[in-house]
Amino acid sequence: MSHTDQILEFVVDELLLDPDDEQLTLDDELLAAERIDSLGLMRLIAFLGDEFDVTVPYDEILIENFRNVRTIGDYLAGKLSPGAS
């Protein structure tokens, strides 16, 4: 299972505000469409730390990094790449 698939599964299983919203795609807006709330975002950041051993600095908690599952996966890939801080 890819990192992006793991993130999608976590979001669907744990964070969606509407439990009937199981057809979430990689490109569906999360915060702007109110699929997750700010507490969900914090839980997602904790998941990234626990599951992938990455730290998300406060200044990187931006809509550009957490817009949808695809952007989160891209952000994570950057954090996991050799030489990333």
C-alpha cells in the first residue's frame, strides 16, 4: 500500500465529518469542503508523525500542503526524500 493510500484510508476511516462520505478521491478538498475540521487536521498531522516518523513544523501547516490527499502525499514524499529536513 502506498503512502498516499494509507493517508486516504486514515482520512476515510477516522476523520471524515460525514460518515457517508466514503467516496473520497485523492483530489477532493478536505478543509475547504469541510470534510475534515481543524481537530481532524491535527489528528492527521499526528498520524503522519506516528506512521511515517515525520515532524510537521508549524510553519508548514499550510493549505498548499493539506488541501487534499494528493497534496498531503506529495508533502510527505518530500519529507521522506533523502536530504529532506
